[in-house]
Amino acid sequence: MKKTGALVSGLVLTFTLLGGMVIAQELGPGEVIRVEGAAYCHMKFPAAREDSLSWANPVFDEGAVHAIDYYGSCDYDPLGIDEIEAQQRVILRGIYGEGE
């Protein structure tokens, strides 16, 4: 019985992980996937325009080549204060030579 339980658990875990990878590849910028029964979401969105980071209402950089991958709370705002401060820190690290 223990072997059967372990086998079933392993198969469920494998299919869950593989399904998650397929879903992640299908996400486009600005799309949100909410995982049913879980307390987290996977979002992909472009960075905010650098000149709009100090504005009251920043805007996405539609010409961005890379997207930000976010895994976390479903009530996260991609243009909220937390994300804007994170993007400002990334820019400052690059300016002061502390970046990669």
C-alpha cells in the first residue's frame, strides 16, 4: 500500500509540475494566471517606463524586450508602489556599479 501511495503522489506531483511549466510558457505580457486552490498567482508584465517611475501613475514600457515574471500574492499591482520601488532599486544598483 505504501508503494502505491508513493507512486500516485509522485505522478500527481510530476503532472502538476509539468502542467505548470506548460502554462508558464503560454503566458504573454500583461496576462495573469491564478492557480485554483492556491494563494498565489503567476504574472508576466513589462517593466514601467523609466521616465514614468516618479509619476503618480506610472505606465508600462510597451517597447520592453523583457518581461518581469512575478510569483506571489494575487492582489499584487504591477504598477503599485512596491513594484515601482523595486524597479527604482534595480536602476540605482546599475548607476552606482553595484549591479551584475
